[in-house]
Amino acid sequence: MHEIEPIITSMEVPAIEKQILIVEDEIVFAKAVKKQLARAGYKSEIAGDLNTAKEKFESLTPDLVLLDMRLPDGSGLDFLEAVKIGENPNIAVLVMSAYGELEDAVSAMKLGASDYLKKPIDLEELLINVEKVLDKNELETKLAYSSKRERNASESVEFIGECPGIVSIRQQIEQISRLTYASDTVPPTVLILGETGTGKDVVARSLHASAALSDKPFVQVDCASLPKDLIEAELFGHEKGAFTNAHIARTGLIEAAEDGALFLDEIGDLPMDLQSKLLAVLERRLMRRVGTTKELPVRAWFIAATNRNVETLLEKGEFRSDLYYRLNVLNIEMPPLRARGNDIIILAKHFAKQTARRYGFENARFSDEAAQTMMEYSWPGNVREMKHLIERAVLLNSGGELSSAALGLTNRTRFGTTENSLAGDSNIEDMTLESAEFTLITQALEKANGNVSRAARELDITRMALRYRMKKYNL
């Protein structure tokens, strides 16, 4: 599962490597700005005219340009236009205009300026806007890269398999994608259900890649991994001073998705208080950043997924029924790997070939014993477990024929039980600490259908501690 790293970080001083070009002919003011920026940790250079500005721009390649509109040798609009059609059009430009130059400021915004300030300018206000523009530009750059990466990944994404369940899902994705081309309205929400590791994130990326908004951002959020005390600010964004360490305003992930797709993975783990706020966003298509009453329009397409049993969550009162019905407009259910029959062998061969090609090994083959063992194994971690297991086996054996021992499946039999089981007639006195721990972990994972968070709760340990032990035992 891919996880988006949290946007909110402790940031009292901006990164020292940020470079700012000050294009301003009022030297006293320009030097005051340079001094203020230096205190905040920024490097900056001053250019008093357009010619000097062009020379320094080419040599510095700044992160931000503070641009005056009226300069001795021409208009700042000419410089802005040159930046936006040049080799580095994504560089942020913050325009400074005097009273009566509103038309120039409007023209600058149309040409791609990030924002504008009216003179006279308070230096503290200037610094706040510099931080805001740099932060927004950095986020947009990351999203552009992420979007490109997701598009490239989606181009190669393919549902490997021939079982009826996968064939049906391919057809559903095609049908939903046609809806996005048929109307200018936001597509209906989609809820993807299935056990951990079945490929729900692949379905979400495929929906986005085949939709009319495939060139728009794709933002993936793992609701289970976000810190509970920061999850609201992560999703909705926040204003400066909204809480401790909120030194500058930040864009939330809902807002960052713009008119693309927002994939809310593990939506079943979203706290109840945020479920009501998310429902309000879906119903009204409006949201508020933390710390403000100003409402912003929401244009993103919402795709959600969960590996938890929604009916159980509803019965326990852990998930709002109205949110569930709002999300469950269109429904896609991923089959577990153990129910996909011969797809197990097809997928195993695909992952083996993929790994061998990536590392320059000969194509790996599976012995008849290994193939039979894979067919009998229950795959509690589903496709994700298989992918990692096959990759490890190919790397350790440099390709060639892979046996059950090479796969690490020799001590596992049908439906995921092990030779060392605490159930039945086994005597715990004959077991080592490691074998008992291994058995407890495998049984908890099986009981939780591969859900690591649920298994960790069952064992009364943290998710990180469980993942450490899973890695230790190659689970």
C-alpha cells in the first residue's frame, strides 16, 4: 500500500537552501527585504533593473522571485512572461505593485504569478506571504510529480488474472470511466472493499487513470496511518496559529486533490468526529480549513476503500451509516487471492518474471511441489504477500527453479496453519519462545484476515512491533 507522507511538519525556520531574487529598483526597500529574509533563513539577491534581473535569474535559478511592476528599463510583466515561457516556468513569482497599478497586478496573475502585494508593504506581512507562496509552490511541484508517477504507474497497471471476479472488476472500471466522460459533474463516489493486500489501491489508480480526469492530481491518503491528533489538519488544512506549531497556513489533502481524485484508503479507521465532517464535505461540496470559518469549494472525486467488515462497524456504532451510504454509491469488491484459483500460479509467474527482468536474472521457474504448495496456501496477506515472497525468493536464488523451501512455504499447509500449532493436541512445553511467537502471530493474522492493525490489537502490541516480528519471520 502506498502511503502519502504527512504534509504537516514542525517548521519554525525555512530550509536554508531556498533562494529568492528581489527585483526592485528602490534599493533601500530592497535591502530591508533582503535583511528580513536573511533573518528567516533565506538567501537572496537584489536586481535593480530588468537586465540585471535576467542575468541573476539565469545564474541563480531561484525558488521565488519578488517582482516589482515598474522598473527603470521596462515592465515587470515582461520579465514575468519570460519566466513563464522559459525553461523553469514553475518558479514562483510574488508581484509587488504600487497603488494605482491594480491592472498590472491582474495581468500578472493571468500570466501565472503566484500572488501579489500592494505597496507600501509591511515586512512581516511580506515574509508570511513568501512562506505561503513557497509552501504552495512546493506542494504543487510534489503533486505534479506524484501525478506523473501515478500516471506512469497506472499505464503499466494490469489486473493479472482470469478468474471471474477480476474479469468483472475490469468491466466495472470501464463502466465507471465512461460515466466520467459523459458529464462535467464530479463522478459518483466509489467504495472498494476487500481484505488487506488484495489490490484496492490498484483499483483506485486504475479508476483515475481511465477517467476523464486522468491528467489531474491523484492523492492517496492512508487514514489508518495518519496521527489522530493531526488527521483533521492533514485532510482539511489549517490556518496560521490554528494550533501549536502551526506557524504558517498549509493546504490540506482534500484541497490539494483539486479537481482530480482523492483516494481515502482504510476509511474504516477514520475517527467518528471526522466522519461527520467528511460527510458534510461530500454532501455540501464545501470545506473549511482548521482555524477559519471561510468555506472553500471541493471539486475532487472521492474514492474510498476499507478492509474492515462495514456491517460489523455499523452494528458496533464505529462507522456512521449515513457516511457509508454516501460513499457506497458505486461498489467494487476485491476477491481474496485464495479464492482466485489458477490466478495464484499466473500471478506468481508474473511477479517472478518481473523481478528477474528488473535485476537481470534468468527467468525463475516453479517446481511442481512449489506450485502445489502455493495453491494450498491460504495467502492471508493476499497479492501483496505473494509479491514480496516471490521477489525475495528470486533475489535469494538468482532465478532458476524455485522450490517450496525457496519460497519459505515448507512449514505451511492448507489454509495457513503450521506444523507448530497451539491448537489441538500440541504441547506448548515442547515449543521454543520463537515458535510460540510465530504461531501466535500467524494465527492472529489469519483471524484478522491479514489486517495488520486488527491483528496487532488482538495481540495487544503496536502495529510497528507486529510489523517488526512479521519481517523477522518472513511473514
